[in-house]
Amino acid sequence: MKRRRSRRATRGTLRAIRLWTYADAAKALPYLRSLTKSLREHWLELQSRQLDVKRLHELRKPKRREMIALEDALSDVRQAEDNFEIALEELMRQDVFLLDPVQGIALIPFQSGEELAWYVFDLFGEDPLTSWRFHKDPLEMRRPVSTEAPVAVAAAAK
């Protein structure tokens, strides 16, 4: 069975993230759509398996077959967690950050002037890249992407 890496080792380290251009983000849409769809499916599967475990834990006097079912359900939860983590790591390797797995929303970083900003990728949107927000904005804030949208700088963070 695959062992999960400890997240403690990476908490104190800083690393520069890739800043995207709108053109690069638009080219990557099929790949991002596939990844966020996969993440959504894995997340829903994980929630379902956790609910199964919860229901089996609530049995007052479990019989042998129910105890076996609980062990199987726990194994399914671990597998679902691993699948979700693998897909999330793949998305994060692209320096795209998942905001909401159920709604299929991810944030793609870019630079607007001297500020960090984010394209908002919406899996269920007619056009997945129709909005953006500054880093300091509330998460709900959405600005429409238009021809006057901020110029994205392709250079990596300094």
C-alpha cells in the first residue's frame, strides 16, 4: 500500500509559483477540465465512502459480516483519499490551485501590474475562464475577463 508523504516537511519552505498568461491558460483548458473533473469525481467518491464508514460505525452490535464490511469500507476510504491526493498533486504541479472540488473551481495565478491575481477556472461554466480576481479580493469577487483585462506577465515570480 502506498504511504502518504508527510505535509509537515514542506510547510516551512517557500517556492516560486508559475505565473500564467491568458493564452497559456486558454491552451491548457482541456487538461485543466480533465483534472478538475477527475478531482470532483474522486472527492465525491471519498465523501460517499466516508459516509459508508460512518454508517457502519453507528451499528450498536455489529455482526461479523458488518465488521468485515467496515474494514472493507475503511480500505475504500484510504484508496479514495489516495486517488484524490494524486489528482490534486498533479493539478498543483501545474501551479493551479483547487478552490472547490464539488463546484469544479480552481485558481490560476497571473500577475497584474505589480499584484498577484487569479484567473477563476469554472468547470461548469460555459466558458471556463470568464472571470478573474486579485489575490487580496474576497473569494467571492469575480471580475469579467475582457480585452481590457489585466495583461498577464509570463515571467516567473521573483
